[in-house]
Amino acid sequence: QSFAQDFRPNYHYTPPKNWVNDPNGLVYLDGEYHLFYQYNPFGDKWGHMSWGHAVSKDLIKWETLPLALPEIQNGDGSTTMIFSGCVVVDSFNTSGLFKAGFKKGLIAVFTSHVSKPGQDLAQHQSLAYSSDKGRTWKYFDKNPVLDIGLTNFRDPNVIWWPSEKKWIMTVVKPLEYIVQFYSSKDLKKWTFMSEFGKQGDMTKIWECPSLVKIPIVNTAETKWVLMISSGHRQAGYLAMQYFVGDFDGNSFKPQKQNEVFYVDEGKDFYAAVPFYNLPKNQKNPIIIGWTNDWEYANDIPAPDGYRGGFSVARKLSLYKTGNTYKLQQQPIISEKLTKEELFLSPGYSLNSKLGEKTANSYALSLDINLGTSKGFDLELLKTAEHYLKLRYDVASNMLSLDRINSGKTDFHQRFPSVESVKVMPEKNKLRLDILVDRTLVEVYVNGGKVVLTDLVFPERLKTVEVLKWRE
Ligand code: FRU
């Protein structure tokens, strides 16, 4: 293995080469999970957007397949890029695009972005279909299927509404902070139903909305959640916000929430969408996100020829706290979580050699009893000069992830950063499930009630972790 390959995440999917952004068309069919994604077949920066493709049997090991949906040359000097969208299984052949009785037709609903050099001409929603489990695709010959005359109107996410035998599309007007809902009987003709927006986080444009029904832990109830990729708690960065509420097949009514809720508090989790058509016994939605941030996305190091990647798959549930419901996320991994129970006491200092043994790719579960300490500093991916610092402060209940001194950070001035979030201990304990995977770190706090995902570029492959008590 080369130096560059050594920094490629081990149990997170990354493309063999070139640029990726949003996951697209997450769908399960016949024992196979599909991950399509925004992909540039020609380079390691954003451009020529097309859909790349990978499949997995277990959401853990992924196999890369050939390009699924290429950019289209229109013949008049304009091109149509294939922007983000979803894939549904048209099991009743509502579209009429498949042979009668065929139950396994896949339909991609995506944003067709038409442009000429230096000029954006249109964004509308279009279809492509596949009869061979996503291996080959045809563009629908009457595209687009939904055009309202805007240059910013995108990222359709479609679900099936069984009681009315209709499809529902969630789609966004990014610059207006408005999510719209449309319905269709055949995926080809769409009717406006309602809209929601102009609230919550409006520090950045809105993108990649999705509507998903999520079970509430320890009950038989569910709530609808609307996830939107938008701004970060820390102005200028990107993140995802969500609204919990009710959806009646026509419009979305949010619960009263005074604060804005974020799916992930780190800098590098964006554009996550749920899988469509999960196996019946899998009641909890599963999402995958793009692990990068538009603030510096095109500038992160790409030593091995690829730029950008994806989070592990995360299983979603809701839990009740006070009068609100909040998201809880559980990572799907095969890595064995190395468990350690710690009781912080004066002078406490853990110096685990875990990282050194595992070449910076491991999963660690710490159950930390705070004792009477004022908090702790956990230094991950530590070398003589650098470390990624996870700090907890008992007085303020603030947990922060600090990558200012984490290794290579000078490729963009916005990359060195710290994020902080309030986390209440449970029975004076903090549980941290930490996925460290070379250049990507996901921290799940208290069973995934808070999650932080950050890219980090340590300059060496052999590191250690150090945990220190704070007086
Ligand atoms: C989000 C996004 C989408 C768009 C795609 C283009 O990251 O900007 O809104 O469809 O990326 O690559």
C-alpha cells in the first residue's frame, strides 16, 4: 500500500477515483442496497455531474459498479447534468415504462440541470428507468416531468402513499427556503399539493429534502420527519436540520419546536437521504450522508485521486424529551466496538495504544463516569505534534470537537475549526461510540442522541488516544 492509500478510509465507502458529493437513489432491491451518488467521471473537482453507483449486501462492504446516469450533451451547446434525486421501485408499473406484470422496475427521479458554459438555464425534474436492477438505464423520452420555470428547483425525493395509491415528491426551492410536496399517479404527471418553509435555519440555501416516517423508541408510534440540508449551528458551514411532525398525505405540520434541531453537529455530514423499499422487518429508516462541507469541499487533500466519501449507514429512531421528539442515530458497522468503562478520578489518564495497533481505523466505545471531575480531554489520532480533541466540560455541559491542531489543515482557511454542542450526561455518564477511520471520524454520543462527524487529515498513520481528567 502506498502512503496515499493508507489514508483512504477503511470501512467507509469512497469511490476508486474522482469527485463525489451527495448520495442519490438509495434503494434496496432483492438483497442488494444501492448507493448512487453525485459523481464527476472526468476529474477530482465538482463538474460534469453524473450518477456513480455502488452496491452492497450488508451496508458495510460496497462494490463499485459502472457509471449509472451520465451527463447529457443536448446538441445545442447546452448540457444536462444529472443532479441529486432518488430511486423508487415501481412494483405496480404505475409508470407503464416496464413490461406488464414486471415488479422490479427501478425509476430514478432526479434534477435535470441544464446549462451552457457560464450560464445556468433551468432546473427541472426528470426520469430514468432500469429493468435490470440498476445496471443499465434509459432516460425517459418525455423529460422533464416537472418544470416550474425556475433555475433553482431541485433534489426530488419520492415516497409511495399506499392508501391513495399515489407517489409523493418532496422537492425544494433552495433560494426561497421552501419545500414543496407534489403528487402523482404515474411518476410522469405531477400535481402541486402544499409547501412548507421559511423557518428554522435559513443561514444557507436549502437542499436535498426528504420526508420519512420514524418509529418512536419503546412505543408503537411513529412521527414524520422532514430533513433538509442547509446551514450549520456555526454560521457559514453546512449541516442538516430536521423538523418532526405529522404528514397526512397532503401537507406537513411541524411540532412546536423552539430550537433548531440538527442531524449531525460536525462539519462534514450533508445531503443524507433515506433508503427506499427497505425489507419489511426493517422498520427504522436508514440514511447515508456525504462527508464533506461545501465551504472547502473542492480543496480537501486528494492524495489517492478521489475527493469526498460517505458516512456509515445510520439507523434512525425518535425519542421523546420533554414535549419534543428528537432524532437518535445508530451506526451500522461490522467493526467490533472496543469497549472500555472508565471512572474519572483525580489524575486519571488513559493512554490506549489502540490506534497504533489498528493503523488509525477502529471503533471505540467509551462509557465514561464523570465522577467529580470538571470534564475531560480526549485526544484522538495523536502524534507528537497533533491530535483531534474531544473536550467535555461539566459546568457548561458542552462537548466540543476541535481539529485546529489535528494535522494537515492549511489547505483551506475555514477547515481548522471547533464545534460545540450541549450534551447532558445520563446518570453522570457520557457514552461515546467513536468511529475513527483514518481521515473520517464519527462520534455518537449517548446512544446517538448527538452525533458529530468531521474530516481530519493526520500526518501520520500510527497514532494513539489519550484521555485526561480535568481538575
Ligand atoms: C447538494 C447539491 C444539490 C444538487 C447537487 C449537485 O450538495 O448542491 O442541491 O442537486 O449537490 O451536485
